[in-house]
Amino acid sequence: MTGRILHLGVGNFHRAHQAWYTQAARGWQITGVSLRSPALRDKLQGQGFDYTLALKDARGTRLERITVLDDILFADDPAGIKAAGHQADIIMLTVTEKGYHLGPDGQLDLEAPAIKADLSGDTHTIYPFLLGALEGRDKPVTILSCDNLTANGDSLRAALSRFAQACGKALTAEVRFPNAMVDRITPATTDALREEVAKGGMACAAPVETEVFTEWVIEDDFAGPRPAWEVAGAQIVPDAAPYEMRKLRMLNGAHSALAYAGLLKGQDYIHQAVADPELRALINGVFDEASATLPAPVETDSYRAALLDRFANPALKHSLRQIAMDGSLKLPVRLIGTISDLNGATPHCRKAVAAWMQFVQQEVAQGRALDDPKATQISAACAGDDPENALARIIGYSA
Ligand code: CS2
């Protein structure tokens, strides 16, 4: 089976995860789209959009050349993106939590400035591009969200329908939105990585490093053909929700806990934070609390042991600041769900939320810009009389 994928948000995570699986499946090609900057296109076009992936664990590094990406388009070319969308059998997305513009109720936020602008004809967000790809197409399409949102496919379907409705349109094409859990820890690219791959004989202007471990669990709900991603270990299942909940609440919940608590202690990387006995106890508590909320058939003992090993991977320098960004959107999915499911009897998850509050207050006090779409609200909350309560309201948390 051969086919085409259009991928919105062609960042490091896509290049370490879905592109790697697609290469293993053979026969499919990907057109990438960068929505925010043409920088990656400019770096990769001189090498035909091929790039080097460095797979790292305690035993060393394995370099692979990834060749499934055959073009990268930038958001300034809506007509080109539309045409590529029409040709695609699958449209995938990795645009991070903030790329969806969902409000606290999980619905598309029609008041968000970028959404308002797009409703009047601009192209800042994913929505006009997705609608354009659906309009006037003559074959079915699968839209596959690969971001860390709860029920990412269902959430995207609801948000896109709302956007279409607000434009006076309806989703007419035959389209499916499978939910999916995606997992592979992927730090930002460093100069050290560029030097390492060049020394290894696979020089690249924009290499990516990642761990050897990887998981992808996708609901079996495709409108048309798909790559045989199972050859690289992807699981196609009737219901991805239990896997997704385990990953978001255990891996991502612990990641956020380590990020804020670690930064407050002056640490820089996940492998340092997880080696700190106090923080290790904190995430063991997060694991216990999250585990108590998961559906019975989900295995958690070996999963948590694997997480501790993965976090300790000495070969990956995964920066706490990278994980700490966008906390106002991450915490509800990663920690607040566990806290509310257990009626607040979750001292460790609450401690992690308290670390976020302390972290943002410290950043604001030190005059550093917050990397969060709600930075303005957070700064105002920190400057008010009761920062804790104001911050709690921003993340929908009852302290
Ligand atoms: C991390 C995730 O940056 C973050 O917030 O928690 O990107 C994490 O590394 C991935 O979800 C792992 O699959």
C-alpha cells in the first residue's frame, strides 16, 4: 500500500516519531507543513528534506537517515497546502496543546484572538488549513492528532466542527478522527548533536535526537488506507483511552512535576531531577495517585519502572524548561484530572501543582517572560492579592 500524508507541525517530535514509523512501513511519503516559521524548510531543502535521527540510550547512539519527508511547506502558501491536503490520504498533526485553542471546557475557544482572525479569513491556526483540505475533496481522509490532549481525535473533531459552523460551513467530506496515544521523549536539537552526527558521517543541518523507546497506540478508525505502522510496533486498537490516560497522567504528570520542582531546586535536566531522592519520591507518589485512577486492565508496575529508566537516560539532555512551558494547558490534562478523580486526596499531584504556582511566581518576580499562552493572565494573577487562588482559577483547580 502506498499513499501520502500531510503533516501539520513538522517539529522534532514528528520527525522522531510518526516519520520514523512511516519510513519503517515503506511506500508512503510525507509533506510537512510548518505553521510558525520557515526555518526548518530552509535548513532541510538543501538536503532534499532528508535528515538524521539519533536514537540514544545508555548503550550508545544509533544514527538513521530518514527519507520519507519529501517537502516542507510554510503557512504563507495556503494554496499549496490545500493542494497537498487534497492529495493526502491522512492528515496528521503535532502542533502541541496550544495549537488547538481549546478553552477550559475543552471546546474550541471562539474568543481566542488567532481563532477570531481566522474566522475572518486569516490563516494562523490549523483550522483554515484543515477546512481547506476537506473542501471539495473526492476521497475520504483520516485526520490523526498526535498531541498530548485527552481524546485528541474526538477533541479535534468537535473543535473543527465548531470552527466550520462558525464560518457557516459543515464538514461534508468523509473524514475520521481516530484517538491516539503517542510517546517518544524528544529533546530540542543542540549544537552538540549537530557535531555528533557529523562525526558519525551523517552530517545534517537539523538533526533530531530521541530515545530508543517508542509507543504509538491508534484507534482502528481510518477512513481510507494507512501505512503498516505495526511493522515498527504501533498498536491499532479498538479504544486508545486507557493507554492515553496512563501516558498523560503517569509520564507527562511526572514530567511536569519534575520540571517545576527541579527548576525550583536549580536543576536543568530530567535525568538530574529524577536522580534527586526528594523528587523521585514526589513522582513515585504521582505514579501511585495516577495509577489509582486508571481503568483496571491497564498495567502500571512495569510501566512505571520503565518510566524511571527512561527519565534516567544519561544520553538525553531533556531540559526542564522545555517541559515547563505552557503549564496552564498541560496541568489540567496531566495532574488536575487525577486530583479531581480522587477528590483531592492526592498530596503528590497537589505538590506538583504547588510547584508550578511557585515556579511562575518566581519567574515573574525575577522579571523573566513566561513561556505560556496565558502568560498575561498568569502575570496578573501573580501580581494580585491572592496569587494562589487566582492561579488555581486559571488551571481550573480547586485548591
Ligand atoms: C513532555 C512531553 O514537553 C513535555 O511537556 O512531557 O513532550 C514528553 O516528553 C512526551 O509526551 C513523551 O512522549
